[in-house]
Amino acid sequence: MGSFSTEIAGSPADRLLELAKDRDVVISHLPGVVSIQGNKVKLRFRRVLLTHESTYEVSAAILGPRMVEYKLADQRGNSLAILFSSRNERELTISVSYSGEREWVVNKALKLIAEELQEGLRKEVEKLPSVSTRGDYSQSLSKVSFITKLLMKSKLVKSEVVNVKEGELVDYLQEIISQYSQYPVIYISGSGEGSFRLLFVGGEMKGVYVVREGRESLEEGSLNILKGGFKIHVYVALSPKVLEVTS
């Protein structure tokens, strides 16, 4: 078994991790890619006259708020693991390991894999809008077109009916945010005696749209006066890049 690690320093680790949670971004920067078909990627590595080529199934696991791991396994028992982890706000570590056939060939490529991912993520983060500083999305949440595009890029993780008294809704929403804090983007909608749409990015509220008795509000305080029964839907996304395509 061989392994190699490298670090990206000087860039916001949280934004790098958000990108690392996007499977398509990671695969797009892997060297040795021959073809991609759904959740499978064919890789080819060469060293001198020897070549290793195989088709791997890709699986991802979020191991915590600061760690995500990709496992690439083929039908012959070969396994390539890529771990992204962060110890602080300005540093991301990329660790790559391989176990299986022709380790002498693939192990030589581990450094290249780590370095290509390092450079790829650095370039990707430069393309991202400054989510934390740009204006909020409250006005966008009032538009059906924005919501439609957002939902197409998100995953439904929770749907339930709740009954809340006046002033209790905010506490309920905080529980949801804590429950899905590993996701960088969370969208929550509620309909019943009034309706609301909320957008959270990196754990911070970036948009609120409330309708009560036919009146619209973009103020967070409007949530405190909502009460009664609500049908709640919670959607999550692995990267703030979904907000680029909806803007």
C-alpha cells in the first residue's frame, strides 16, 4: 500500500472543503481519467513500460464538518482513497492512498493525483463568488424561477408536518440547521397558515421570504409571528456553486 499527502495553504479551508464535497469537481481534476460513465470512472496509470487500467466505482462519505473521503474501488479489489481534511481555517490536507494490483505503477502516480487536485481546487475556489459578502438572497427567494433551479440542484432530506406556537418556529429551524450542519447549503420551505422560504449558506442565514395574510416580508423577525401547522421541506446541496447557476 502506498500513500502521499499535500496541503493547500493560504486559501479558506471551508470553501475548499465545499468544493471537495462535489464529486464532479473532484473527478474533473483527477489525472489519468480515460472515461466517465455515471458513478464509474476509468483510470489509466503508466510507469515505464507497465500500465494499470481499471474502472472504479466512486463513493463519497462526509466524515465530519472538516473531512470528506472518496473511495474508488474496482471489481478486482483495487482501492484508491482520497481524503480531504482541515485542521484550521486556512489549510486543507489532501491524502491519497492505493492498495491493490501493480502498486509499483499506481503508487508513482499518487503524488501527481494529490498535486493535480491541489491545483484544481485552488483554481475552482478562485472562480467562486464571495458568498459570505455578497448581498442576501431574500429577493431571489420570492421568484419561482430561482426556487425551481435551486431544487433541481439540491436533495430533499426531510419532509414533515409540524405545529408551532407563536415564537417557537425559530427554535425549530435552529434544530434543523444543527441536524444538517455538514451541508454548506440548506434550503427550508414551509407552508400552512402563512408560508416561508429560508436559505442558509455555511450555517448563516442568507435569505428569508415570508408571506402572511397576503403580505410579503424579507425580514427575519417575521418568522417570530408565524404559528399553526406547517408542511416543512428541507433541501441540501454539497456546494455553494448551486447558487451560481440560480443567480
